[in-house]
Amino acid sequence: MATPHISAEPGDFAPLVLMPGDPRRGRRIAQEFFDDPHLVSEVRSIEGWTGTVDGRPVSVIASGMGQPSLSIYATELFREFGVERIVRVGTTGGLAEGQQLGELVIANAAHTDSAMPGLTLPGVTLSRVPSHRMLEAAVREARDRGLPHRVGPIISSDTFYGSSMEKYRALAAIGTLGVEMEAATLFAIAAAEGKEAAAILTVSDHIFTDEQQSSEDRETGYGAMVRVGLAALFG
Ligand SMILES: O=P(O)(O)O[C@H]1O[C@H](CO)[C@@H](O)[C@H]1O
Ligand SMILES: O=c1cc[nH]c(=O)[nH]1
């Protein structure tokens, strides 16, 4: 049955879902990587596509930007559409020394400054971590393909503008590899729903050097991330 934000029927989505922030990246992923891609939802112009990769059904749908938006799509997919695994495939602002634009960041944990709880336990600060099986599969794929990548914690922030350099420097000092805006809530929702998730990111700019990919590169330079994301879904 359709939900408020997804106009599909049970079975229209595969149990394995790629989730970029950007809807146009979602459509391109379906058209470039899926066999027989077909549109299964387009509420609010957030298109959901289902097809196959190597004969296995896979879907893609964007989260929009920020943790509140992601929480809507991830919750509806897990609860109403039989989705078992979601991989966020997004961009990140690099925080690590020597990190090059286009490198991958494979998140093994997500810090957050968000008020989005997702999963709470009074008196406990819960960790927001990906599925270990999916993480292992992603790292194996990146290594086997010789793709430049780092594995470590990221920060899922509620702000794109307005965080201080001091905060970024403190996060970098404890090994945080990149800043983005969705993964922590995805990990928390997956845990709360008894499902699995991972996050594979491409460095689109560097917070301390100010280097930036063009908006065209941000839209098109995602092949490595999608390959690794698919490996995580299949792993
Ligand atoms: O490229 P996407 O997946 O949208 O991810 C990053 O880009 C957006 C900000 O420009 C935020 O959604 C952030 O998490
Ligand atoms: O700097 C960046 C790049 C991508 N996503 C973010 O949230 N920040």
C-alpha cells in the first residue's frame, strides 16, 4: 500500500536499496547501473527505481538532504515495503589530512550533532554503526578493486553551513574522516527496525583546504561509490 511519501505497492521495491541524497543521482544510478530499470514511485519528485544488477533485484531512492528527510524514507521502506538493507551513497566534506577529492569514505561509525533520536535508551549514549557484514563486504570490494578509500568514523551534521572550524578540527583530531548529513540516523533507524544499513561516501570537497569538485563531478563522479555500495548490499 502507498505511504504518505512513497507511491508504490509491496513488492515494487527490492529488499536491497541504494539511497543517495540527490534524486537526480538516484535516477542516473538506475539508468547507468540497473538492467531493466523501472520507476516505482515519484511522490514529491523523489523517484524510486527498481531493476536488477547481475540478475539480482535492487532499488534506488533518494533520501533528500538531512536526517529528518532520510528518516521518513528509511522508516517507510523498512516498515511497509519489505526492505532489508539500505546503503547510503552520498558526498562528504573531507576532514582527514591528505584526503583527495573523489576518494571514498566507508563509515564504520557515525557521530552526530543531531536532535534526531532514531533510537534511544535512557541513560545510554548509543553508538550509530553500520551492519558489520555490509561494512566488511564494502571494504573488501574497495580493496579488491584498488579504489582509494579510508574506513573510519564520520559526522552526520544537521548543518551544512554554520559549523565552526574549531568543531571540525576537534572532530578531525579524533579521527573523523568526513562530514555529511544523514548516515547516523540511517544507522539508528536500521537498528531500531531490526534491519541493516551502511554508508559509502565520495569526498566532494575538503573542509580544511577548500578544494571542491564541480557540481557536475558531484552528480557524475559516483561510479566507485555505487560499485562498493552494491557490494555492501550483496555481501
Ligand atoms: O550528496 P548527498 O548524498 O546529498 O550528501 C551530502 O550532500 C548534501 C549537502 O550538500 C547532504 O545531503 C549531504 O549529506
Ligand atoms: O562539505 C560537505 C560536503 C558534503 N556534505 C556535507 O554535508 N558537507
